[in-house]
Amino acid sequence: MVESYDVGCLPFAGDFRKFSEGAKRYGFSLDESVKYFEGKVVEGLLDKVRMGIDVPNYPQFRDMNEMFLGMIDGVEKVKGGYLETDVLSVKGGKEHLPEVLAIRRFSQEIYEKIGSLRLKVCVTGPYTLSSLFLHKDNEVFSRIGNMISRIVENNIFSEKHISVRLVSVDEPIFGLLDDPLMDYGSEGRENLRKSWESILEKAKSKGAETCLHLHNTADQLFWEVKSLSIIESHVDDPLYQSKKTKDFLESMDKFLKASLCVVDFDRLIKDYVIAVSQQKMGELTVDERVAEVWKEIAGGKTDPTVFLESIESMKERLTKIVKRFGVERVPYAGPECGLKGFPTYECALECLRRVSNAVKGVTK
């Protein structure tokens, strides 16, 4: 039985400055911004479940890298990035993600509205976070990985009505950079593998399933991580077409999350413009039309949901993946990435509704 989950982020509708203040003060104050933050987090979670998502990620409205850097002492923001100024440590009182704390605090109210909940928690990966550091050495992944491991440990819980079912380490930068620290046989490469292992083992030891979110799988270091269970990447990644993937999944006892839909909204608009065009259009003309569409959406003249991929196309992708790898190797399906780049909150929810319907349409 394939179930649905989302990657995490959504576009924010409301007073983001107030929301951010509430997140910073969470656990230290009960002022209006904190209450506002709680309300938005709980509302976002409930909306995901109402769209039919089986294992929703906490609503991620904030920038993930900034979220985690804000939890760590020993780093300083300077022009062009971040510097390590001291031994890295988790800040006192900042061991918990405010979003997860808010969901846990309102677990009874959430249960009364939607029933029991299995929650997904995403964390930024050591490789992606290190990309913001101006100076890196072979040990940087280990130092950052230790901080993320501690944060993961503090954000997994299982209670009467809500439990953390799945922990995902998000590494969208991995495999996209020409990085000498990732040379085969290098110390840096081995340290990154060990960091992933440590983070995911911490999650696994507390009863959660483990996932690695990638945008590119050309570098196959992830296959070597024993505590990793589920791998996900973008719709067009060769991961979902390669026969080697099937061999690796079976020999290493790992699983796939099927990515069902493109979430790059510029690409969605461009594909739509080309599909409905009655004549061949040059690239510049297409780009100009894409810019016009964004203006029409902003002005309320065009409904952005018309650019979303159909339920049928999502069902077709899932059917192919399940047929290729076997349903026993595809426990989850969802969007290829987060939906923060969508033009409206409502459009993002419609995408999740279509994903849920596609999954249920294939596996019912």
C-alpha cells in the first residue's frame, strides 16, 4: 500500500514578519506573535491532512538553512556567508524545532479535528548547510552533522495521538557542485557518509523511518548509508528509470519515494505555454509569455491551478514506478520537492490534493 507524504514547505499567506518573530520567541514567551505562529503552523498541518496527505511534514514556511543555523552557537553571519567562530554547539533552549513543539503542544486539539497523526520531520543536511560556510575543511561535515544529530534526537516523539513516523535529511545541493571534498577516497567524502549515518541512525533508533531528499543522484554515495531506508529525488532523475536502482534497492534493502509531479512553477507555466501555443515559439517569446502569466496571476486574472499537472499524469508516473520496482519497494509517493515557489497557498494545497487522489487512485 503506497501512502502519500509531502516534502514540507508551503508559500506563506499572512504577516510573515510576525510569524518569524513568533518562531524566534517560541518557548520563551506567550505574546501575540507566538500565538500567531502556533495558529499558522497548526492550520497548515490540518490543511495538509484535509487534502488527503497521509504523513504530512510539519508546515515549513521559514528558510530551512536559516532555521537550523539559528539553533547553533559558534557560527557568525558575515558578508558572503557564514564563519565558524567557536566550537559548534546547540543553543540552550533551542534544541527543539518550534514547528514541531507547536504541533506537539496542540496534539489534543489536532486529534479532535482529524484523528491520530503520523508526522514527518525534515532537517537540513550537513552538506547543504556547509555550502553556506566561507571556509570548509574535511571535518566540517562531522561538526555540522553532530549538531543535526542532536536536534533530530530532540524532535522525535511518540505520544497517544501523534508520533513522528519519518525523518528526512534534505540535501538539495549534494551532487550539483564540483567539490574536491567529495572526491572518491577523500576524507571529506567519508566524513559526510558518516554524518548521514549518524543522523539517520539517531532517528532510526527512536523508531522513525529514514529518508534522504536529493535533487540529483549522479553521485551515489547515499547507497552506502546503512541507516538510510528511503531515497527520493526529482521527477526526471535517472534514479526512477535505471535498472541499477532496482538491483540496489533489493540488494541493500532500501526503498523509493515516488515523485509524482514537477513543482518548479516556472517550468509548469512554460510547459503549458508551449503546449497550448498554435505556432512554434522562440525561447525568448516563451520566456516573455511566462513573465506575463506571472503578472496575470499576481493581478488575479489567471487561476494558477490551471498550470498544475493533472491527477492522471501523476497516476501514470506512479503506476510506472510501481510496475518497474514493485509495490513492496515504493512505500510512499508525493511531490518531487517543496511548494514554497507556488504563487499562492491555495494553489499549493490543490497540488497536494491531486497528489493524494493520484496515490489513492492507483493503490485503492
